[in-house]
Amino acid sequence: MGKGAAEAILVKLRIDDREHDVSVSPVTADGTRRVVVDGRQHEVVSCAAPPDARGLLVDGRRVRLHVARSPDGTWVSHAGRTRLVRAPLPDARTDDRKLKTTPRTRSAAQAITPAFPSMVVAVLVQVGDEVRRGQELVVVSAMKMESRLAAPRAGKVKAIRAKVGASVKPGDELVELEPAAEGTADE
């Protein structure tokens, strides 16, 4: 690189329970950033979005994200799926033990939780229901906008902690799923 040229930031992101190698280049004159995730390159540009969201153009496709910070990390919601993202510092001083799951986040990878403070509008399942990956489980509303929270995997509804009309926040597990039976396809 030439003198004064900024280098990409390299970091390991933990999304749910998987670790990803991420490289983020500085913004170019046209507002584009090159983001490489696990070897796959993407062109990313910030764009307009409602006040409660973040707008991106990823490889020419518009993406709207809802983001909420919590003590456990950052909850990111996109297309009905909410994920916990934890980013250690990009240097050797990061203590990986801080990123281990705790009782509160033991099922973060599978948690059905809102991305932002919301009110529960509807619960679409009952204890004992078998659900498929992507099936809508709970509807929440924030700032007059409804979000449908979907099952991150196939399974059986073990517990429902959401009550219609209740206020909930990121990290509150609204529905607990048991893993699907062995041999069951995760549709």
C-alpha cells in the first residue's frame, strides 16, 4: 500500500456460537467499503433507513437491520431472525474467556428475542408445538412497526415466556425451543 493508505481492520466476530474472520476496508471516495467475511467479499454502502434501523446496500441489495446493544453483545435483527453478535478487540489483549457463554446467554444462538425494546402483540405457537426453521413464533411491535420473530431451527416449543401486551427487550428469551428429534430434517 502507498504511503498514508489506510489498511483494513481485521477482527473475529462471534455471531451466535460461530466465529467468523472479518476484514473491513476503509470507506472509498464513492462511499463503498469492502467487507470480507470468511473469505467471501462484499461491497457495502450505508444508505437511508427509518430512525429505528440501519440501512445498507450489500452487493447491490438493500438490507435493513435493527440493532440493539446489551451487556451480552449486540443484537441484530434482519428478515425476522435475531442474532447475538460479539466482537472481541482486534488485538492479542482480548480475553476470550469473556466471550464464553454464560447462563444468561447459554442459548443465544437459538434465542427467540427482540432486537429492540418492544411490546408482544401475538404469540403464534403453544407449548408442545413442533416448529420448522423459519416458522413465525411471536409478533412484537416497536414504534408502530411489527416484527415477526422466527424459529432459528426446527424443534419443539418447550416454554413460552412472552405474554401478549408485555414489554420485552433484547436478550429476553420469548420462546424456548428443544432441539428437533434426531434424524428430523431442519427444514
